[in-house]
Amino acid sequence: MNLSLQGQASSPAESLDTTILTLRVRKPEHARKRTFRSTIDGSLQYYGLVPARPERGNAGDQGKAPRRPGLVLTLHGAAVEGIVQAEVYAGKPGLHIVAPTNRRPYGFDWEDWGRLDALEVLERAQEELRTDPRRTYLTSHSMGGHAAWHLGVTLPDRFAVVAPSAGWISMWSYAGAKRVEKASPLEQLVARAANPSDTLALVENLGPRGVYALHGDADDNVPVSQARRMREVLGTFHPDFAYHEQPGAGHWWSSPCVDWPPLFAFVDKHLLPVAEDVRRVDFSTMSPGVSARADWATVEAQVQCQAPSAVHLALDRNQRRISGTTENVARLALDLTRPLPRGNGTVAVELDGQTLRGISPANDKGSIRIWLIRNGSTWSASGEPPSSTLKGPHRYGPFKEAFCDRFVVVYGTNGTAAENAWALARARYDAELFWYRGNGSVDLVADSAMLDPARKAEFQDRGVIVYGHAESNAAWPALLADSPVQVRRGSVRIGGRKLSGDGLACLFVRPRPDSKQAAVAVVSGTGMTGLRLTERLAYFLSGVAYPDCSVFSADERENGDATLQAVGFFGID
């Protein structure tokens, strides 16, 4: 196709430039891109798709409706992108191959916004392609192999099979993250913020699912020791685990290292269970904001934020009784709509040695739901908790959580000339960095625009990132007047505690007061030294995490490195 750019200043129009645009012709069975608008930031994204080929029926299948197609979510490695990953696969009878992008070829190691991208694509593709949710599978390669382990342990009720190829385990096993030896109490709190990345700590979530691990034994990129370690761990408890090392194969040994026939034969034998048949839930999570649910049980809140939580529950369907134990769970929701038979009977719960009888479930449009609240060591039944005032899976923290819900960056214009210049530059830098790292689209607005009544609808229910402090950002009173953390020139106040000095940097997150779902993140400092110190606190990186609130100072004895002064997580309320 010939394209010509013409100027209108002259008549006839002057040709300014010409080029040839080459378009590929795609047949129905070919890999192609499908675009969509992301709910993370409103940007246009795509996923690669290899459509399912028709399935050949058996002689005895005449007159039967064809079964719904399944879906294989395949996650690419570093320096690859979604469409390239998709094109490696041959079309599969009855299986759509779907390849998200991780937002960039390197992106976020399929954590943080990479994980959100994968989930958004999964849910969209399931709806658009009308796939059978029981026939949903996860496979991958290299960095995507890590993603298969990470998403597999994080979201265990989504995939019937988890199948990494050449995958590394975690940030600590491969990507260079270090655990602090003899960590101080503050360092221990910071470390907890990164707990959702700990694959091995959640590995038992894979117990009910099929697992197939594939690796070349001569891999010089991701050592085969990563797969062997997972084989060793899974071998202690897993009943349905297949493992293959390809002799002499390196990191990439052509398409078979992902489009591996024995793997797809394994996939073909697996289905997620029918919801009515799930009688037991054994589930662990590090954060309800990342992963809250397995089958009919949802961990909505923790006693200690970002510390390991677990539920071990059994359902007696005929007796309408649930029994089991919990660890580090403050609020538990049970959706028994499908596991329990229809009816208005009460439910009994035996939890952590305590028996609750005669619980009347909430019955809204046919659903059967129970909420259980822990106060100290005592459990009690409750109604549905208010989502606008309590932490829950919809809004839990920590700091980086606010960078979603089509987030907007808001720079202060109410401060000194230096403070205003810093706020604009910092907000612009973050917006551009998110585009660079996450192929994202971020609106950059002044605090006055955020307060403009005529633009209220434009910013409704969106995440907000505030740059500056209470005296420099005019949007602060509207968004953060009731915050227990207040940053002003010369001080940070956290509840009744006050830290003084102009060299303090503060990152924290709060619920957006006029929204039931969005959050407000704050990038702040007590003076120009503190504001500039935030520039050393990278957050658009996978493997880097900050708790709900963190205060740093510049320690000259450590060559200006940021030193922790205060760290914490907000309570459930």
C-alpha cells in the first residue's frame, strides 16, 4: 500500500513524503493481534491469539453439541512479546492459544502490572472467545516460566494445568534479590511487602492442579537447577506432577520447548473441578490484594498484613457444615452458592476449635454467602462488611496498589517555586517511566485541575498519585484531610508520632475518600532534600515493594543512601 503525506499550503497539494506500508494477510487459522483498552491505565493493549482449530468428533458423538473450546494462556520470555510468543504455536484442536504482552518485552517479570496484564487478558479472552472455564491452562517460557510458577501458586483456582518451560522460581532464586540477614524490625516490615513474590512459600497451592515442568539440561540462561529445585519440592507432596529434561538442550531449542506434544497430551487429560464438587479448600496467600480466593473461600483481611495466611477447610454438603483451621486470617468470606444444595437452611461452622451454629447466610439473588470476623481468638458471623471503609481484596495496599484504576498523577502548584518545579518534573518523570517500562498511558494534571468541579466526572473512581506535601499540593485537603499520615514542611506526623527535619522522604497509600475502590498514593517530602530523596526510591520495578507507609532520611554516613525511619501497615479499618 502506497501512502503519501501532502501539504495543503499549495495547490495542487505538495507531496511531503511517501512510503510503502506492508500489511500481512491473515487467514482465520493464523496468529493475529486482538486489541483492547486496559482498565489498568486506559491505554490500548493487545494480546496474541492462535485460534482453536475444529475438533474431530468420534463416531459416537453424532447429535451431541460440540464442547466449548479451552484456553491456553502462554506467557513470553524476556526480549519477546505477545504476538511472537503466539506465533511459535501450531493451531490446536479445541484450544485457543492466548499470549498477553507483560506490557513490554521485559516489562515487570509478569509481576505487579505484568500480572495484572495477564489476568486482564485471561478474563477478556475467556469472555470474548466463550471458552470453557474448566479448560483453562497456563504455560510459558523463561521469564514467562517464572510467571507460570508465580501465577500458578498465586491463583490456584484459575488453571487446570501449570506448565513452565525453562522457568526460574523467584526474585531470590534467580533475579538477584537478597534477603537481609539479621534484619531490623523495620527491615522485616519492608521485606513483608515483597512476600507475594515468594513462590516457594505458596507452592502447596499447586497441590490440586496438574503441573508439567520442562527444561533443557544444558540451559546456560536459566539453570536447570531451578526446575530441579521445583521437582524436589513438589515431589514431597504433589500427586500429579510431570517433569521432563531435554538432553543437550539449551535455553531455547526451537518451538518444541513451548509447543511440546507431551505437554499438550498432559493438558488434554485435565479439567478444573465442577464447583459443586469442591469439598475441600487448602489455600495460602501473602496478600488479599494480590490473591484472595480459592474456589469458595476468600481471605478478605489478615491479622498481620502481608504475612503468610492460610485456610484449610472441609465442607460437609449434606450436613451444611464447614470445618477447618486458619492462620493469620481476620476476615473470611465463604460463597457456598454452588457447593451447597438450594434451600434456606442454616449453616454450621467449626473454625479453629470454635463452633458457630445456626448461621443464616446472606441470600442475595440466589447466592449463599457467609462472612466470618475474628476478634482476638474469637470468631463470629457478620453481614457483608462495608467495602468503602475496610481493607479487602478490592483495596488492600501496599503502596504500589494505587498505580492502577486508570491512575492520574497530580503535581502540586501551591508550594514554593522550587517545590512546584520538583513536583511537575517528578510527576512527568513517573508518567514517562511508566510508558517506557509498562507501555502505559498516564494523565498528568495540576492540583487545580483535580479540584475543578467541571472535571469531576473525568477523575471519578481513578487512582491518584499526589506529588508534594500538605502545603504544596492543593488537592491534599480533598484527598487526604483525614489521613493519619500528614506531611508538611519540616515534619511527618504518623498518628501521635512526629518526625522532624527537611530531609525526610515519605511514601504512603490511603483509600480515596470519594471512591469505594480507588486509592491515593503519596510521593512526598518535608523539604527539598526530602522531596529529592524520593527520586532514589524506585517503584516501577518488579521485586521492589513498599509497605503502606514508609519514611526515609538521607544518611550521610552511608553515602547518601536512604535510611528507614518509620515503616508500617494500616489496620483493617
